[in-house]
Amino acid sequence: MTKKGFLLDRETTRQIGHELWKMRDEKRLYIRHVEKQTGVPAYVIEGMEIGKFIQYGSIRKLTNFYGKKMRIVFEEP
């Protein structure tokens, strides 16, 4: 665990990022528009969508804006 929270493996980070991108793409929204509406900086949105990092507070803001909720499910490997 780091000061800012838990670290996720690369694949999980990419999967979350891809889902965030799909939500934005389904609504045909530009990153700059989402930035203005949510207050989440464009570089954070882009970084999360390409799977570089995840910020939980930003995920909450984005999913609320897209009209979705995030749920974490634990599965057997």
C-alpha cells in the first residue's frame, strides 16, 4: 500500500481504463468536455483511460458523470 492507496496490477488498471474510455466513447464526448463538466484534469482522464494509473476519487466523479456505478467483484482465478 502506498500513501495514496492500494496499487493494482497492470491488467486490472488497463481493464478499468478501457471501461472508462468505453463510457466516454459511447456518449461521443471529448476529454476536454468531460474535464470541464467533472473537474477531473484531462491528463488524469487520459492517463486512466490508457491504463497508466487509477485515481479512485476521479473514477467516482467520472462514473457519476457518465451515469454509471463502479462495482468490484472478486472471482476465483
